[in-house]
Amino acid sequence: MFIFKRFFERHQKIIAAPLVSGALILCSNAYAIPEIPICPEPLDNDSLNSRIPIDDCNDNLFPGIPSRITVPSSNSSGSFSVTWSRPSGFASRYELYQNQVGNSLWSRIYSGSALSRSVTASDGTYRYRVRACNSYGCGGYRLSSNISVAVRPGTPSEIEYAGYTNSGNVDIDWRTSTTSGVTHYLDQSKNNGSWTNVYSGSARSRNVSLDNGNYRFRVRSCNSNGCSSYRYGDRMVANKPETIDLYAQYPFLVSDDAENEQYAQTAKTFRGEYKYRTSAGRRGSVSTRNPNARTGDDPEDNFNLGQGFDRLNSALAEACLNFNHDDYRVFKAPSSKQDVKKVTFIRNTSDLFKSLDISDAASVDLTTEDVSANISSESRRLLESLTGNHSEVFVARVVENRETWSVTTQNDPIKRYFVDNMLSRRDSNGRNAFRQRCGDQYIGSTDLGAKLYLVFSYDSKSFATNQVSENNTNIEVGIQSILDGAYSSSQVQQFRALLQSVNMSVEAYTLGGPENIETGITINNFNTKIQEFVNGTNESNYRALALQYRNYPHPTSLLDYNYYDIFNRFLPDMSKVRRWNFLDAERRQRCKTLETYEDIGGSKIDISHCDTMGVELKIAKDYCATSVDRINCEDPATYFTAGISNPSMPGVLPSPVNLYHELGNKIDYLRATSETGSHNDSVTGGAWNKKCIETDKYTCLTNASCFEDTFQGYDQGLNRGFGLDIKDYHSPGSGGSGIGNNSIKRQNGRTCVNTYIKACTKRIGGSKARIRFDHEVFGRCPEQKAFSFTGG
């Protein structure tokens, strides 16, 4: 037998016919002879070289044309789907092409087996075509209708601004992925009123000036195709203090400014960490050109003895004493106070306040930096040192007391025109004017020298509880020994190794002393840096370490009036301020802990009130600091929020509530807890038989609201929320599965640690298999707990 071939170009098929017993048979319609159905083999990589069978012949091997292709008529997002139907015949893949109307070029954008495709496109009009293909080739195209794409900007992904401002200004930022050709529209709503536009432009931030009230902002992005949806921000409060122009009421203050400035040219001034208060309408510094200032990069920090001081605001005030009187003298003497070198392990916020020398006045500035740009240095120390639940903190405090300066005055030291024009009125306006100009008290003396604070901290999450306790004891002893110079060089090296093993970090803060020494302090050199600080402290870099205040004396001309009738508003109840301060510090610590556990705690943790409570605390504290009469500085036990409907005293809570109780109700306390369980099983085999025991034990947290603390654990459960202590695992025979499947699981709605162990005796000869182990599962339980009412 032999074969001959005929090629039909139109179908790209090989026609083969066998010659059998002298008969020639062609598979062709051109011949009036019996037709044998012969079909082509599937083409392999478009090759024509494959042999083909002669059964199941079908002349229409290509897939048909898809019956439809669907696209939207228009689109504003730049992302849409193109779908099509299956054709007749077999299709192994589809090819989708895109064409922008007005352009002859078609681009293939998809090849695959799906019946739809997500497409992204920029502005323009597009059409699409699709065809079906298989291994034999491709069928014809199905063409879509046109789609008009006009892309609008996406909704801004975020809008951010402070929850509170006492400056009357707020910075608003928003984020958007679209920048070219886009205009952003920023609207505000005051006191739940209608929305008004406050900015339109291409920038993605804006500083907005506000009157007192409750505000909310929204932003959207627009281009020539339209606008996005709005992105809404949270509610915020603007609460500017009352500004009084004292110069308009008391013209003699202009002359007093000139007198103070002339005095400051020759008087000894001191550099501190205190700022001038600007809310009283002061016109310029009295010490801007003082050649005797000890240091001078910021003259606003320089002050004179006898100058006023606003204790609640940590702010300098004008000098209101008669420094031209012969009895006004300043004395200098060596300090009688001992130097300090002490380390404190921080157990609570009270320890932190004392170790960092946080004054009552600084508590008013205890706020986030995006709210208060003029935060005091002592407040900054505290804010940067407030840590979450798993940070162990130690504060090393080095104080070099070198000099003490004090002032003496005559019996009637207040300048006469203040007594005649302000205090003589014996009314609230006059008293408040004197306080705003002269401060609550005057500065009677100051200690000069330098302070160094070292804040050591490490994350205890990677250590078992007993390890943390041992570490803390060794670290506290070690730092104190270095401060005292009691460690040898080898002991210092060993101690550094301990600090490195726990990944200890250190932050340094200075007041006076060698310039910029704090920037280079690490755990590897802090012992030598401390000595450099002590040796480098001298008269050229002394700072005012502490101010001692004196009450203004009772004016002789007003002896007929009770002293407190004149000055009763000058000295605020500092215990109230201290309590607010501690509450705010505890809020920060609780919320940091809640944020740490938010992911693993899931829906059990609610941190939504952290910022709201922070805003309300700031409002309460600002009433203490800026209220003209300070009559609104209330004790936390009796203070009620204003509610958002009160424009004169705005807040963020919807209705008036007692803020102290609301803190405990809204911000959960995460109580650390653990449950232990002991498990003991054994089995004894006979002389000729093997026995096995399987132990699948759970130890669970009691309360279903508690969740595992994955930052705890030991042995195989380190950083997994549980501990496993194998007391005895004895499996003398084969079939013991070992210790496996140790994990946290849920049982009856509770969080549990589960362990499975199998043990077997010997097959022959009596033996005993034993399993004994202890479980411990660590957890955190969100619960309502009153805040600590300390600081009073």
C-alpha cells in the first residue's frame, strides 16, 4: 500500500488516500466516488507535519464567533469589565483586543480561558473585539459597542487634623492618589450647622482659622469629568482663650515696658526652660538685648529675679516689682543643695513625674505635639517617656547644683501704678489684669546648675515573667552602681552585655551642661558621658534648675482689705491640676496598651474613645490654665463636660457627663490574667500486651471576654500566649506520638491552650507509660475600671 497527498490551502488540511488492491479513492467532493470521512489531526504549534486519523471527520473544526460582547456605555472610574459569551464549537482560549476610537491600531490586552476581563483605561472612547481560538486556529471577531471613559478623581483616602486646638488654627491634611488636573474642595461644619467651603485648590493641606466651637471637616476631589465622594473627618474642638488687650485698658504699661527693658540691659538674667506668656497683650520681650544673659540662643527664655511667673502655665510674666528701689538687691551664694545621682524603676505615672521633675504647671501642656506646638521641655520629657504596658522603664537623674541666687525687696515692693490702677479697684477685672501682667507670684530665687535625665527602656514581651523581674533588679542595681562609680571596668562590660541582651534603648535630656552632649549618648557610652556631663558643667552653661516663688506682699495702702480679697484668684488649686495631669497620663498609657493588643484582641477591644477622651481632658485642663478667673478649673470629681451643643464651652461628647466617670466607662482597662492546669495520666501494660494512653487536655481562661496574650509564654509557648512544662513523659514502647499540637484554641467560647500527647507501654514485658505536665495560658481581660484618682 502507498499513500498520496493533496493539500487544500483554503482549509490548511492534508488529504490522504490509501491505495488498496488497485483502487484509488479520493476524499473529495470533486469526484463521484464514495467519500471516506478523513479529518485533520490537531495542529501542533501551527505545524502541518502530524499524521491524522480517519475517523470522526468534521470539516468545521474552528470555534464559532462569540454571540455577544458587552461593555458599559460609559465609565467614570477608569476600571470596568468586558464580558463575552461562549461560541459554538470548542474554544480553549479567547483573545480580547482594544482600540481607542480614532486610532487604527488594535492592541491585544488579554489571552486566556475566562469569559470576562477587568480593564483599566484613561479618558477616551474605546471599543473592543473578541475571538475564540483552539488548537486548530481562531474564529471570527465579535465587535463591541463604544464605551466613553471620563475618569473622575477617587475619593481622598484620608483626612487628618487635630481633635483640639487652643490656638484658633488647625492644620488639615488629606491624601489622594490623583494629583494631575485635580481641584480639592474642603468644607467645614460648625456646631452641627450647614457645610461651607473654606478652600479649593490643588494643595493637599490647609491651615484654617477657627472661632470657638465644635467643627467637622470633609474633602472631595474634582476634575473636568466630575467629583469624587466626600471623605469625612472626626469632630474637633476649637477653644481659644479669651484675649485681653491690657494696653488699651492701661496705657501706662507702655512706659512700664520701656522701664523693664532698660532694667534688663544691666540686670543679671538667667536661662531656663520657661516661655513668656503672650496672651496678656505683651508687646515685646523685656530682655531681648540683655548682654548679661548667661546663654543666648533664645532670649524669650531669659528672666530676672523679681519677675512675675504664671505657675499654672509655666510662663514668665513682666517684672512688676520696684527694682529701682534701694532695698531691691540680688545675692549670689554657692548652692547648699547636694548633687543628685539616682536611678528609679518606673512603676507608675507618679514615679515618672517625680523622676523627670514634671511640675504642676507643665501638666497643662501635657498634650500631643500636633495640638500644642509650644510644649514645654519638661512636658516633652514626659510625653516621650510615657510607654505602653510591656515597656520596662528606668530613669537615671543627674543633678549638678552649683549656685543659688535670691532677691530682697522693701516692704511695699509692687510698683505704685499697679496698686493704684489695678489692685485698688478690688474687682475681678483689676485683679485679673494684674495677674495676666504680673503672674500669680514673683520669682524670689533660683538654683543654677545642670540636669541630665537618662530614660532607659526595653520591651519585655520576649521574656517570661520571672526573667523580667530578674532583669529589672539587675538593671536597676547596675545603673545605680555606674552612677556611683562603684563598678570596675570588667563589671561595666558585663553590665553592657546585659543591656544588649534585652535590647535596651536610652533617651537623654539635658537642662544646661555641655552643649549637645545628650545627642551622642548610647548604652555603650552612657557611663563616660555622665562623667563628661559632670566635668563639663560650668558657669558658662548653667541653667535655672528650679524657681522658688513668693506671694506678692499685701500693699500697705490696702491693709484695710483682706489679703485674699485682693489676691484670691492668683493662686489656683494645684491639686486639681495635678489630678487632671495624672488622669491624662493614665489615659495615654491605657490607650497605648489597647492599641498594642487591638489586632490580637479583635472585637473585644474598643479604642474609639481614646482620642475623644483626650480632647475632653485637654478642654478641662485649658479651663484651668486660661480662664480669666480660673473659676472653671474644677476638680475631676465634679467636672461635667459641656456637650457639643454648647458653643461657648464646646466639647466632643454628645451630652454633658462627669468626665472622670466617663473615662473609666469608655476606656477599658486590660487586666493581665493567667490560668494554670496540671494533668497526670498513666497506664501499665501486661507481660504480653501493649497499652497506650492519649491525653488531649485543655486549660482555659475563665472569662469568655478574655483573649490570649501572645506577648507572653515560655518553653514551646514563648510569644504564643501559653506555657508548657513537661513534668514526665515516659513512653517505653513504640507508638508514642511525642508532644505535638500545642496551640491556642477556643472551647465553649473561651480561650484555651491545648496539648495532645500519646504514650505506650512495651509490647512484651510489663511496663508503665506516664504523662504529667503543667499548662499555663496567659490572657488579657478588657474590663471597666475607674481611673486612679491620684495627685491630690
